[in-house]
Amino acid sequence: MSARTLQLSLPDELAAEIAAAVARGEYGSEKDAILGAVAEWRTRRQGETREIEEWRGLWREEIDAGPGRFELIEDMRVEARRWN
């Protein structure tokens, strides 16, 4: 895997949290801590993308299914109240 070097400045508070995590032994180095954070960020974004695509698919299925049984939102509210 190729690598690209990035330079960044962190706020003092965040840098201190990273240093503390390394001192506690959670990470072997500050670099490992940052790589871990970026990996978690990437995983979360990929999950969010999958979830959005799933919702789009469900939305498309409902649209393709044709009109529902309620014409007006108020009709849906009346039906919902009957179930409470």
C-alpha cells in the first residue's frame, strides 16, 4: 500500500487527549492514534453511505408500488389514532 504524508496542526486540547491515550497504552504512538481515528471515521462514513442507499432503495420500492391506501395525510392520522 502506498502512503501519502500529510501535515496537520491539532488544537492543544485534542493533541493532549491523543498524548494521554498513548500514555495510557491505548495506542503505541500518536501516529497510531490518529490512524485509528481516521479508520473509525472511514468505517462510520461507509456505514452511513450504505444506510442512505438502503433508504433510497426502500423509497424507490414504495414509489414503484404505486399509490397507497390513503389519499390525504389527515386520513393517515385518523387511522393512526384508531390504533392508540
